[in-house]
Amino acid sequence: MRICRFIAIAVLAWLVVSAAWAADDRPAAQAKYAELAAKVRAGDLGIDWKALRVAAAIGEMGDPPADFRHMRDGYGAMNEGKFQDALNAARAIEEHNIADVDAHYIAWRSLTELNRQDEAEKERLMLAAILDSITNSGDGKSAKTAWFAATIREEYLYMGSILNVQFVDHRTSMQDGIYYDVVAVKDKDGKEQVLWFNGDTEMRRQIAAGERATHP
């Protein structure tokens, strides 16, 4: 499944990081996340989804290692046709991070297969809101018009599910103090192109986490 191949690549790219967030950014981000997440859980999908995604990333909502395991297990269960198990994994992530793009994707697919259409539609709308907020942030053709991605996993799910392209190569570029992910891909006809994502949020979050681990 293409989505799963993209996720495997994303995990490797996730480890390449630079720069740093100030230590006091996390509490502010967590407060912003709590405010916006409460609105989403109450049914308000008209929030600023970019702000929610950034707050979730900088605030490091949830337990990233556990969330990765849930994501891996969710895709694995879905590929094996174990849709209730996949849904359970997605719900475990959503419980503390409503901005997680993979959780919504897994939940939507699983609920659809389980014929729970009303719930599936809610997940589809949240997934669409996240992906639309990426689409509306640029056109991916240059640094100046790069798509904004709060996490590396947003980038790869967007490429796999929206653009339907095949990963070829990846590099990081810094311009005007901002880190970009520059991804070479092939489309379904084999034509190569280069996509630009503003990956600054993920880069800075990762180095901050590394610094905390080195200097607790």
C-alpha cells in the first residue's frame, strides 16, 4: 500500500533535524492546542487548522513513541483487514492529539469498512480539513510558495493520498532562516517533479527534543 511505504520513508526523514524552539514555547502551544481541540471535539470544524496542527506539534501532544506504535499497528491492522483493531489504534492517538493526520486517515478508512458511515463521515471531514489547510498554504513549487506541513508525516500522507506520487529522493534546504523539505517524486506517468514543503516546525521541534534529552 502506497501510504505505508510513504510512512516508512517519513520515519527515516523524521530523524534529520536542526535549530531549536525556545523552552517556553511548549506550554503556550499546549494551551493553544487545548483551546482549539475542545472546539473540534464539540463539532466546530471551522477553526484555524494550521494553528491547531502547529500547536499540537510544538506542544508535543501525547506520547510520540507510543503514537508511532499505534500508527504502525493501525496501518498494519488495516492492511490485514482487521478494521476494528485499526480503529482502536487510531482512537488511541486521537484521544490526546486530534490534529494527527494519520489517525484520522486510519479511522476514516476503518469506519468505512465497518459500515459506520456517520462516524466515518466525521473522520473524513476532519481529515479533509487538515489536508485542505495544507493545500491552501501554497502550491509546492518553490520555497516562497511551499506547502506548510507541521509534521513530516503530514508531508508524506499528503503526497501519497492527495498528489498520488512516488517518492524518489529528499533533501533539506534552509532559506531566509526557514527549513524546507525538498522532495523529488514521480507521478503516475513517470514524470519527475520537485515538491517544496515548509518543514520548519518539525525541524525545530525535533532539535528542541534532542536538546532536552542531552541537557535534561
